[in-house]
Amino acid sequence: MGSNPSSATRRLGDWGQVTSLPPCLSSLICQMGMKTVSPTWDSLIPLRLPRRLEQCSAHSKRFTNTNIIIIITAEGTEAQRSDWRQGRSLSGARQPGRGRRAGPGRGRARAAWAGHVGGGGAGRGRAGRGRARQRERAPELGRAGPGRAGQGSPMVRTLALASLFFPGLFALGALGLRRALPRWTVADCVLVSARFVSSVQAVLATVSGLIIVSSCTNVITHRHWLAHEYVWVLIPYMIYDTLVMYLCYWCKNSDQDQKYSLSSIKNFLRKERLMVVHHVFILVVLVPIAQYLRGELGDFFVGCIFTAELSTPFVSLGKVLIQLKLQHTLLHKVNAGLILVTFFTCRILLFPFMYWSYGRQQGLPLLQVPFHIPFFCNVANAFLIAPQLYWFKLICKKGARLFGSSPGSKER
């Protein structure tokens, strides 16, 4: 549609026979003061229309005294189609959906259409800027890893693999120790294997956390796929660890409690209530927050929480040394010092570090950060740091007895 049919940029008609306009449409166009043209097959004029919808949004007043050509196509014979194809190839016109046609007429036609309708250049500019923004977002989307919209299958796969990995590693370790050290009791093999699996999980979590923290230069918006994926690993591990804790408790107290009895479960919950509450809090509160409630923000802080597991291998080694009656050796003292340093750094100072990182990103002093973040973040951090402070107090007491007491008192 336009004053000059050759001034458009896309072909409307296809091969076929051209029919005349219906009487009602012809009379309506005549009343508007415009011409109607009913071309023949031999003089078919290739009409081109604008490529973008923005070029069609012209005001009606611009079409005054404009010739309108309406082409109605129908099926033609194969000979007519062949003749028309040959005529198009000789004239240099492109077929629909094929390559662009070269020539100076293309530039003049596009300029004429833009001058007649208006707004085409702006539309192309907006579309170009939209494509540029999509190209800019592509690297960021790539860094985010698997999309959350399609997370069902990866989530199930990760849960299944973790559910098999930790119990399988525990069983393999216990059987291997039983065969390698026949003089060890079943309780010894179970306890050492449980400590080993706990250390493996701690190493995996710490490495994942360090990767996330080092990758997220913007502590609020930057993404890393491990921050989302490793949480699915923690769910089976927390369930496994709770069951293994009960198994270790029963192995150490098998002479007092009967296996799988209600009294043994009550005694276990009474003795390990803080650890059980800690595991339940992670599963019920922290997992929904990390996977859904926080949205697309805060991968940096999730990585910081993962690094809190750095002290776990040293804690596990200390318990194994005590089990093997090696608590008076130099190795035990060195390990106790490492427990104090890593626990205080990664489980106590970790929380001020997260607040400081957020304040540095937002330009806030450390003491003002708690008043500029959501209230539930402060509550969650308080629930996390409270048991850490209690356990650190116990570790300090044991360290004081270890480093401050005499050998005679140790024997007593």
C-alpha cells in the first residue's frame, strides 16, 4: 500500500490468477476518492509491504490521495507458475523467505516508504536496541547455569545421586575398615566411617562455597549455578546424617539401650537435641529460603554459608583421635588449634563478614546494614549463629582443659 507500489519492502502477492474486486469494496474505495486497479496476469506488479509492524502504524491522514492496489491470489496452472518464476528470476526479485535482493532500488524504496508513512526508522532503532540488550544479557544468563523454570529433572537427578552417594560411601567405608582392621569393633568402624563421610561433605561444601564467593563480584545480583544446585545435595545429606547420628549413638550405648527401641530414640533426642534441631532448621527453613523465597538474589551469601563447613574435617578428626585413645598426642593438640581457628573464622566471623560485604556494595557502614536488609534475614542469621556460639564455647572449654591442664590431670 502506498503512492508508488515499488516503494515497499516485502512482496504481498504470490503466483496465481488475479481477480477483480468485489462491487461493495470497489464502490467504497471510489467514495474515498481513490483508484482501484485490477491488474492482469501478464502485468502483475510485485507489491512490497513494510518489514516491521512499526512501519505500518501511520496516521490515516497520511493516506489522502493515495492509490491502493489490492491483489487477490488464487491457484493458477503450473505453466503460469513456471512463467512467473522465470520472470521473477530474470528481473532479480527475491522469493519469499530467501536472500535479500541487491540493487540501488532497495535503498530508495525503503527511504520512500519511511518518508511516506513515518516512524519506520524509530521502530528499527528500538528493535535494534532490544536485540542489543538481549546480546548483553546472554553472558549473564549463561553464568546463571540451569534455568529455574526447567529445574524439575536436574533437581530429581541431584537428589537421587546424593541419596545414593552418602549412604553408599558410609557403607563402603564401614565394610572396608572391618576387613582392613579385623580387631576393630563394629562400633569403631561405624563411627570412623561416619566421620569420614562428614568430612567429605564438608570439603565439597567448602569448595563449592569458595567458588561461588570468588565468582560473585556483586554480592546481590551475580549468579552461580552451584548456589542453587548444591542445596539439593544438602537435603539428602541432612537426612542421612541424622540417621547416622542415631546409629553412632546406639553403637556407643548398645549395652544400655535396645536397638530401635523408643527409649533409645528418646535418649538420643535428649542428648543430641541441639544438633537435631539444627538439621531440622536447615531442611525446613533455610532450604525454602535458598531455593525459592530469595528469588534470583544472594548467591554470594549462600556461598558464604557453605564455607562454614571448613571446620568440620578437623572436628571429625579430633573425635576419631579421641576414639582411638590418641588425645594426648601432638597431632591432637595441633588439630585442636586448627578447630579453634577455623571454627571461629568460618562460623563466627562469617556473619559480620557477610554484613560488611553487603554494606560495602551498598555504601553503608557495618552497623547500619541490619536496618537496611529484610527482617527475616536478620532472624535467619540469628538462628544460625546462636548454636555456633554455644558450640564455640564448648570448644574453648575443651581447648582450655587440653592446653592448660597437667598430664596427671589428663589421666584422671
